[in-house]
Amino acid sequence: MRAELTADLPPPIRRSARDRYRVLVNRLFAEGQRTYAQFGYPVWPKSIQDELKTLGWTEGNPNLQGQVEALARKYIEEGARIQKEKDSKKVTLDWSGHYSA
């Protein structure tokens, strides 16, 4: 029954780490570009602005590309760290090649 249900589905898309980084950068850049065109500097939501402050960026800094790259790097590194912690608790390999409980 499971095979019949999944037979017509397209294969799952597996992105590499570089592809995930590019997608994240493109999304962040598009979001920042909307307000950059309007105000001359990117206006981020409070949660993202707080992240930028911890990375050393001041509010109203017009360097959109630098902010986007810093945010993407932070999010990717944080995600990798969290995944590594989860993987360290797994005892067998699962579908993606990581360890699974």
C-alpha cells in the first residue's frame, strides 16, 4: 500500500550545503532589497536586527550584501552545530546517512 501511495510522487530533492546557502542568501537578499530601495538601507525584522547586533552590525548600515552574508553564515553554522549535536545522540544510520535513534 505504501508503494502505491508513493509511486506517483516526484523523487525528493536533496540539496547540498552550498545549495542551501545560496537559497538562504537569495531569500535574505530579496527581503533586504525591498526595504533598501525604499529607505536607502535594509530594514530587518527585530529578530534579525538583534542577530545582526550580536554580529557587530549597526542599525541603518547600508551594506546589504555584507549583512546578508553574515546572517546566512551564522544560520548555516548554527544549523550544522545543532545537527551535529543531534547526530551525536543517534545510534544507527538513517535515510540521509546520519545516525538515527
